Amino acid sequence: MALATDSGVLEATGLVKRFGDRVALRDVSLTAHRGELLAIIGPNGAGKTTLLSILAGIQRPDAGSISTGRGEVGWVPQQAAVYSKLTVEENLRLFARLEKRPDVDATVDRMLEQTDLRDRAGDQVQTLSGGNRQRVNIAIGLLSEPEVLLLDEPSAALDPRQRDRLWEFILALAERGTTVIYSTHVVPEAERYGNDVLVLADGEKLFDGPPREFERTVAEECGEELHFEAAFVEFLRHRGH
């Protein structure tokens, strides 16, 4: 697993987002480093997707600031942004043109190689397994060669084998220096893959730090040592969520 050793490539400070009277994010700050995997976890309605979409520039915050230096930010929503009746290569070619890549052929070739989908290049996306469809979805997010890749529930609806293969791919991206920020409802994915974990509930950041530190924090607050998933559940209960 890649470890962060440099200054942040993405920094968010004091993010606030309101939808009418509902506050979706409350003064949320975070820093992500090169090659780091940052997991965002929390109950339904915690603000995870809202936070990722703001970091991606899809939504604007009502307050706060985001700094990404000069690097690109790739965005991969939970619902695959692909055309199911087009082939893998046709999807990549289409989105490479939309991204205005200077050499479309070279970009498509690079992404087929990087995602290990060259042997499926001529297959319609609708014929692929869930894991391979998600690879295509992530490949589209990588077309601009972003420094930071944002993934919203990347393993949702995948079976355990597909999930393992997808995480092998994501971990390889981090090893090559891509910063990966991902949300997940599969709590063990935060412990297993995240260098840091950010816990959200009702739009409020309750914790930000390494998984082991989270377990120590819960043990101190709740007076009981628990494994990560049980600690997460107890932490939310203890904080009234």
C-alpha cells in the first residue's frame, strides 16, 4: 500500500453545503497526499457523495475552499458513465475526444494497457462483467491523467471476486502515485485499503486519521477495544448517530 510522504495534492478547508434548510456538509476539511488512499465512510445521508462531488467540481460549496495545485482531478460516480451498446474502445475513444486529449489513439492505447482491458477492447460494455464495467468507468476517469481520482462506492454491486480484482487495480494506481479518495459502505474496505479514514455523519467530520488510530480513539471514548467494523458502529452510536 502506498504511503504519503509529501505535502497534500488536494486540500479542502471548511466546506459547507446546504440544500434548502438541510445542511449536507458542516465545516469539513481534509488533506490528501500523493499516492495516498483516503477512505470516506459514514451512514446513509452522511454527505459522502456530496463531499466527493464538490471535490470533483461538480457542485460548488456554499463556503470553504479547495486547492488541487496544478493537477487534474478525475471523477468516477457510482453509476457507470458509459454507453452500454458501444465497445470498450469506442467508449474510451469518445470520452478521450470529449476530454480533448491531444492524441486520442495514444490515450486509448494507454488506458487499455493500464486497465488490462486490451483483450476486451472490441466487446460491447453491456456484455462485460460488473468488475470489468467498473474498470471501464474508472478508465474514463483516468483519461486526463489526474493526480487525484475520486471514486464513489467503486465496489458497489460487485461480487467478492470482482471486488478483489478491482481493488488490485486501484492499489496499483496508488502505487504509481495517483491519490485515490473513495467512499464505501463496505466498512472493511476502509480498514484494509485506506491509509487514512474520514468518518462523516450528518455532514459533520467526526474523525480523520489512520485506521489503527481510529480503533484507539474508539477504545478511549467507549472503554472497549473492538475490531474496526464493530468500532465504527459503536463510535456512531456513542456520538448519537
